[in-house]
Amino acid sequence: MKKEKLPFSKKKDGSLLYLIIFAVLFVAVIVRTIVSNGSSSNTINGMFNHSAVKAPIELSFSDVLRKSKDIKTMSIKGTEAKGTLKDGTTYRATMAYDPTLLEKISKNGASISIDDSKSWIEYLGTWVPILMGLLFIWWIFRGLKGAQSGGLSRTLIGQNPTRITMGKTKTTFKDVAGIDEEKQELMEIVDFLKNKEKFKEVGARVPRGILLSGEPGTGKTLLARAVAGEANVPFFATSGSDFSGIIVGLGVAKIKEIFDMAKRNAPCILFIDEIDAIGQRRSQHSFNDQDREQTLNQLLIEMDGFSNDTGIIVIGATNRPDMLDSALLRPGRFDRQVNIELPDLAGRRAILDLHAKKYKIAESVNLQDVARGTTGFSGADLENLLNEAALHAVRSGNKVVEQSDVEEARDKILMGPKKNRKMRPEDIKLTAYHEAGHAFVSLHYSDVTDPIHKATIVPRGRALGMVQHLPVDDKVSMTLAEVRANLSVALAGRAAEELFFGADKITTGAESDIAMATHLARYSVTTAGLSKKIGTVAINQANTFGQRVALENASEKTAEAVDNEIRVWVDNAHSDAFKLLSKNKSMVEKLAKELLARETLTGDEIREIVFGKKKTVKKAVVKKSNAKK
Ligand code: ADP
Ligand code: ZN
């Protein structure tokens, strides 16, 4: 991107000048200190040197008073005097300024010269501290004045720079994948920037501001940039968090400056990231509230100020649209809101396909499977995933990115890096049976659970092992049967520990399984109305932080019933899993032993062990056809 020099970046040069001035002054002070030290050391040398010229004698002020009659010449400089006595000896003396004494000496026939011209270094020594003080005061004052009058406060902005990038961008809608509806909404803006006249003729009012909301990494910046690229207009980007400074009024100046710049370059896109940093609702009181309020007001003034055909489109981005001051959302300001959701399965696939072009990826890598296994990933996460995979490929000496690299990258992002943790053999064994338990029960319910992707006893993050599922599609809801099956799968790990190792050998390793199951049961009973006993009523059981609080909408009796019901659901799931595993003990054992031998089993391998070859083939066919749709 071509970067045009901005007034803002020129300020850097300004502050450099001040830096140089300060440096010169500083050096001057040091030099002076050294020089004055040097001269005093001369005196010492003089006293000890047996040179031809006799060293001057030292006279104190009282000596001078006593010997005033004996003085022949005296030249005074500051508090130092030197000269000769009438007997020819040279002297040095420390003088206090005393006109009567000087008069007395001169009356006795001595010639006195007073040198009050100071060396430049001495001048500096006196004046530099004062100058520095003055300069500093001026510096602050100038900044304030600049901020208030809206002029450039170069120094202050230099001190707290507004990062702004600008220029023509090559990014277009082709670089944005998976958010077609959002693209469509912005198409109109592109059209307006390209054909202003057309809109003017009809008298259509085009939004001045567009608010893009969405989680970090969903492509808000990318989309804004693409609008500029499509319309072939300059793109200015800045961030709301850069507008608050230690000095009140600074944000106002910066807003004015940026809008002035946009006006000079119209038509253009002015992108303000993290706009919530300036546009927060005004009721929330905080330390620099007043400053932010002024900044926000200035933003509103600027947005109201330019006429519709100026051709400036302001695009704001936030991940907290709920925090914004409603004044920002009024007509003529950010009156159009585009919400960018996390990409769904098709969206993830499209984004992966787009970014995959940048890497050498083996044909065997199934991007559809990657998309299936990355529910909740943003566009930026997906890009990061591919990059991690490429890095892993390089580290493991692959020429192209293989499926294993993608697997590793995904697991690393989701669970943390592989651990080389030394585990006791009995812990490894228990983990294998635990995971085999999950895998078997999951296979048993394969009609209503997501297909198993893999099972592993390689520790990663906090997990000692895991069974991963790969949803065929993004889930938006679950049937009661699915909930029940998932509860059984979740508790099957603990059930396997009990079955194979005995009730007193169970471990804390099932902690997250239990948390997950309890959460799912509680959600089903109190929120989703899945329990016959409690019925289809919504009961608040969590505050906004997800912490369990007293049941607000429930009598004590209902609260007790809810607690009992959750327990019943979890207990039933646990005993269901235990029964299933006991009935198929040898099969589960076989799975566990394979896991111990191979550490990681793919979904197909697990299905083969449990169902035999035939079923695996059938499953694979089913999977393919799913992948196609
Ligand atoms: P945001 O501004 O919402 O935080 P960005 O626009 O900065 O997100 O996205 C970061 C990066 O993630 C982009 O540069 C791009 O590489 C990638 N990305 C995000 N969303 C998409 C998308 N829909 N299509 C293609 N790439 C995307
Ligand atoms: Zn488990």
C-alpha cells in the first residue's frame, strides 16, 4: 500500500527537533560541569608543581581585608580574584562582593579590573536550567492551546501518536470470504462512492456512517478496507483507543485533524476501529470520562458537519455494540449497522479455501473436515490455523502441508501444545481405558452423536487424553435423545475407570467431563424446558458471569426440585454408560489396548475395531456424501 505522509507522521520530525535541542543543552551542562571541575583541579596541580614560576599564594577574604594596603593589582571575575602584591608575589583570593572594600583597595593605589563578562559555558550553566524550564512550560502550553483551537499540537500528538494508516488499498471483496450477506450490504456504499452523481440526482440519502459489529477477527477491518479497494478511494484507518491521552482536549484535536484529512482526500473511507473506546455510553463514570465525552461530542459534530455528498464514509468497528452511546446510532451518524457473525460451516470452508491458496497444501488434506472441526473459529483464527499448520510442516520437514500438520495446528490452538509430560504407566493405562469408554459409548449412540474424529492418550494442555468429535454440520439445537446420548458419552470415561479399576481407583481426571455433563443437564432442565418434571418454564439459575446463583424465578420448592432433577439426569447417564460398558467389556478392553499400543486412533480406525471392516466402509461413504452438501 502506498503510504502518503501525514501531518501526523510529520510531527515525529517535530519532536525529533525538540529532542535534539534537549540533547544539546544537556551536553552543554555536562561540559560545563567538567570544565569547572577541570579548572579547580588546576589549582591543586599548581600547588604541587615545582615550576619555575612561583605558584600564587592563596588568600582568604579576611586575608584580603588585612592586606588591602599591600595589593598592587587585582582582577576580579565572579568570586575569584587574582593579581600581584606590592612585593611581587602573585595571589589568588576568594572575594565577596563588597564595594567598600574595593574602594579601600583602590584608594591604596591598586589597580582593579572587574571582568563581568562570562564565558559561554558559564552562561549556559546559568541559563540552561531556566531555558529548559521555560521550554517545557511553553511546550505543554502550546499543546493545550493547539488542542483547544483545533490546530495541530504537534508535540503532544508526537508524544501520544495516533496510529493511522492510509492510502490506496488493493484489498477487494475477493479477499473476503464467507460473509456474503455482509458484503452485499456494503456493495451499495461502493456504488455510491463510485457513482455519486447517480445518487444525487435521485436525492437518495446515503448513510454517512456504518457500524460493523462482531467478534475480534471476524473481518471487520478487512471488509472496510475492501469497500475502499472496490470503490478505488483512499482508506484511512485509526483506532478509538488512540484518542484518549493524558491531556484533556487531545482527543478532540485528533478527531478534528482526522476529519480534516478525510475531507481533503474525499471521497474516501475513514475507518475507526474499537469505536467503543470513544463512543461508550456516557453514563458510565470513569477517571477520564470528561475527556472521552468531549472526544465523542467532537466526533458527533464532525459527522453532522459534512454534507451528504462530501463522499466521506465513516466505518466504525466494535465488538461491543451494546456499549455504544445511542447518540452515535442516530440518523446521519452510524445509522447503518452490519453485524458480522462468526462464520458457519460453509463460511469457514470458504475462508479456508481462500487462505489455502497462499500455502502449498497436499491434496489429501480435507478442508471440509477442517471446517467441520473448527466451530467457533473466526476468520482470523482460521488463517492462523493454516499458518500454524504450515509452520509445523516446515518444522517436521514436509515439503507441503499434510493432514497431520493441520491436525497438530488445530489441537494446539484448541487444547494447547503437546505435552512431553512424564506419566506413570498406570496413569497412561487408566487414561486409555477412560478414553476407550468415551469412544465406545459414543459409537453406540452414533445415530445421535457427532462422528468420532479421533481418540488419543497423548496429553495436551490440561487434558491427559481426549476423544474428539467432528460435527457434520453446525448445530443450532439438540434433540432430547441427543442430550441424553451426550450426557452418557461425557460420563463414560469415569464409568470405564470404575468398571476396569474398581470404585476406589477412580481419578480426578474426569473433572471436565463432569463439569460439562452438569452444565448440559442444568441447561436442559432450567433453560431449555427438556425435563418433564420441571416443565417448560425458564428458571434463572446463573448470573451474567455464568456463576450459579439462587433460583430467582423459583420458589424454594422448585429450586429443590431442579437440583434433584439435574442429579437424576446426570446419575441416569452415568449408570447408562456403566451398563453399556459392562455389557461390552471385552470390546472396550480391545479399544483401550489399541490406544495403548498406538496412542492415537482415527475415527475410522475406532469404527473398524468396534464394527469390523464392512461398517467402516459404509460409514466412510456416508461421510463423503455429507461432505459434499
Ligand atoms: P477484525 O477487524 O474483525 O478484528 P480483521 O479484519 O482484522 O478482523 O481480520 C483479521 C484477518 O483475518 C484478516 O486480515 C484476514 O486475513 C482474516 N479474515 C477474517 N475474516 C475473514 C474473511 N471473512 N475472509 C477472509 N479472511 C478473513
Ligand atoms: Zn473424559
